[in-house]
Amino acid sequence: MSAEGGTRAVIAALLANCFIAVTKFAAWALTGASSMLAEAIHSVADSGNQVLLLVGGKRSQKGATEEHPFGYGRERYIFGFIVSVVLFSVGGLFALYEAYHKWHEIQEGHPNELLESRWWWVPLVILVAAIVAEGFSFRTAINESNKTRGKQTWSKYIRAAKAPELPVILLEDFAALLGLVFALFGVGMTLLTHNGIFDVLGTVMIGLLLVAVAIALAVETKSLLLGEAASPEAVGRIERALAGLNVKSTRPIYIGRPESASPATGSARTHVKEQADLVDRALTLA
């Protein structure tokens, strides 16, 4: 997967979410619609997540050190896992809490700010504009993913991805678009029926959606953190490249620091280095 493509998709999503978050907060301040507050917090969580992905991608490029001889490549998975935690807590749980709070207000007979506000039309305009902006961000993520997806289905592509940036952005943008539709449903039906329960229902759907996406991301990034084997296609490319280098046979390679190998004979170390060089050349050719 192209790191540049992943970064481009993350930046596009970050810019869209920063703009959308401001407009959603403005709509909530004017109308008090709980769906708008849930979506505003959703956009804030997404923006923070995109910053985390950029930081993780940057830190994963650090070279190996004595303390970390295998480098920092897995930092991107750690930050990807943090993204799922943020989305679950800040996005999903807050939306469910806000839905409960709004439902409690309805039960106590509090006036509905959305129905009484002269700015009732503002959330509708902002939600439609946000759907357009998120659509552009989602299209960027799809275009970048298509460069490496090949003939895989979308679900298989997300499960098989070894770099978290594009799958995370794909799921977040999809959840953002669906969340906006839920918010539009909640606000629109409340205005049409003068019944605030639809605003609560829209907020509940947003919360459940974010919790589901967060769990999916957590499961996938946990698998990456534990370590996944290369895909059969990648293994095939490496084997074909090794065949092109006229490698007659290979022996198992000890993956670790040389001083921790046993026995650490000079010939064993030389063999490890030779095999490692062959694998590096094969990866370059593959």
C-alpha cells in the first residue's frame, strides 16, 4: 500500500472534518438539536484520529536503534488502535449519552429548542453541505485504495490490509456519511412531525454506528499488532523473485539480534546475513 496515498487520504479527511465540525457546532448552538451535537463530537473525534494516524505514520518511519533493532514500523498499528478507542469513547458513547439526556428532557416536558428556533433550517443546510464535503473525502480514500486493492472486495481489502491508514479512513468516512444521513433523518423528521423523539432516534443510530465501527477497527488493528503473515500473493511474488535470483535452497532464518542467537557461530551469522540480503533483493524485485 502506498504510504503517500494513505497520507493524502488522511489529510483530505482531516481538512473536511475540521470544517464540518465548526459548522455542526454552530448549528447545535443555534438550534440545540442533539443529532447536531453528536455529529459535531463525531467530527472532532475523527479530526483527532486523523492527526493520530499522521503522527503514527511519521513515527513508524524512524530507523532501527539499539533499543529497537526491528525499527518502529508497528507504531502505526498502535496509533491505529488508539483511533478505535477514541472513536468508541469520544464518538459512540458520547452520542448514546446525549441521546439519553435528550430523551430525559422530552420526558420531563422541556421545550424543544429545534422546533422553537428561528434557525431551524440551519441544520438542514449544514448537513447537506457536510454530506457533499464528506463525499469528496470518501472519494479520495476510494481512489487511493483502488490503486492497491486490485480485484479484492472491499471487506477483504480492509481485513487483509497491512497498513492501517487507508482502511481506517475508509471506515471513518463511510461512518461519517452514514452518520450524517442519520442526523438528517432525525432533524428532518422532528421538523416534519414536531416530535423530538426522532432527534433522539437519530442520535442513538449515530452512537451505535460509531461503536460498531470502533469495534471493527479495534479487532483489525489488534490482529496487526499481534502480527499477521504476508498474504499468499505477496509470498508468491517473493518466491518468484527468489527463483529469479537462482537461489537453489534456503534454510530457516533466526529473526533476532545476533548476540542472542544460539549457537552464534561465525558461519551461522554469515548465513543469516546472506539470506537476509537475498530476501531484501527479492522484496525489491517483487
